[in-house]
Amino acid sequence: MTLSEILLWQQLKKKQVLGYDFHRQKPIDEYVVDFYCPRLKLVLEIDGDSHDGKEDADRIRQEKLESLGLTILRFWDSDVKSNVDGVVEQLREWIEARITHP
């Protein structure tokens, strides 16, 4: 795992975010996603330099995952490193908006 994945995993593991269970490096179809919450059908992806020049592949990957009924939230590697609490707060807000207004 990258540093940003480690930092975010420290916040996600053991159902720390509103009691939701997240899995890391989860195989889905032909892909491996950074983090996955089965209950929410939510994929979390951390994008960094390794995604430069791979926009078409990322788009195809996202379309395939969305066709499986999944939602993908993307965060920049640099944002996770500099403000993991803010990233987790964005995730909490996303979850709470869906719990209140599915």
C-alpha cells in the first residue's frame, strides 16, 4: 500500500466510519479497488501520479464498476497525505447524505 492508502486505512478499519465495514485491496470483477464497502456498494480510490496518462483506462474501469451498481469516490493522494481528516469528513458527509436521503 502507498502512504496515502495506509493513512486512510487507519481511519477506515474496524468500522470507524459510522460503523461501516471497509475492505482494502478488494478484487471486483477484473479490477482491484483500493477500498470497498459492500453495504454501501461504495468504492474509494486514491489517485496519484500513477494515474497520469491513464485517463482512458481509468474511465473504462470506472464505467465497468458503475455498471455493476457501484459508486466510486476518488480522492487525490496529496489530499489524503495532507488532510486525511478532511477526506474522512467528506466520506462521512457522503454516507450521511445517503442515509438521510437514499
